[in-house]
Amino acid sequence: MAAEPCLARTGQGRPRLEVADIFRAAGEAYRDRYVPTFDQRKVMAAIERCRTAALGGHLDVCGKCGRETPAYNSCRNRHCPKCQSLTQARWIDRRRERIIPTKYFHVVFTLPQQLRPVARRNPDEMYTLLIDAAARTLLDFGRTRLRAQIGVTTVLHTWTRDLRFQAPRRSRASRFLRPPL
């Protein structure tokens, strides 16, 4: 079993410039010029505050040498590269374990932002249309361009991790699509 690294050595290997540094230095000018959405401003603010006194802190004590190092709390925002890098790496490792030994492509179809209000009012119809169109497009591409019968698995993702906008429970969009004969 490897010994824990001494806290006196932490911080080595960190990049000289981080996204938070850029946001703190140029974020206000960027927001004035480009007027990001509410969600984008929220993410920027979280990253700017991440691991600063604004979020409070705690004292890390090295179990090896007893050195005490003050540490600021993280924002835990899923878009923050500093907070989520370990979680992201673990998630990727778990996904790699499930990859089947075949060639495949990950394709993402996204609704334009202008259609979100329509999706909120008519989720079953909108998601059925989206998934049907995506599957038919891929199946047609496989048949006409690749001259092959391909398989398609569709997954519907909402655009917030905390499920503030949630897909309908019983959507016709989840039905199995068979390739045209």
C-alpha cells in the first residue's frame, strides 16, 4: 500500500493558469459584451468563486507530518474543471468497462434553444419527433452511405444535471424502433 503524500507537497503540477483565473480577469468584460444566458452566468460565477474565501474553507492536516494547510471549499459545479476532474475521470473509467468490442460512433442530436418552449409544452410529441428523426437519419445513413444495416440506441438527456427540466415519465419516444425493411 502506497503511503499518502505529505500535504506540504500538494499543489505541484497544477497549471499556472486556470479557467477560474480567466473568468476572474475577463469575465465581467465578457458578460458585458456577449450577454450570456442566466445558466451560463451562474456557471461562470460558481467557477469564479471556486476554492476562494467566498465559499468558506477548512483546515487540512497532514497525517504524516502534522502540517496544517488552509483550503477553500469548492463550488462542486458540474462544469467546473477543477471540481469535477476526478469525478469525470472515474465516470469515464466506468464507461470504458462497458464498451463492447466493436466499432461504434457516439452521435448527439440537440434541439435548438428556440424549440425548448415547445418541448416544455409538448414533451411527448417533441421527444418522439426528435428520437424518431435521429434514429431514421442514422438508419438511412447506414443503409444509403455505408450500405449496411446498423443498430441504433437512443438515449434522451435533459439539459440540467439536477433534472430541473425533466423528460416525461411515459413518453412514446422510448419505444423500440425497427429499421425499415
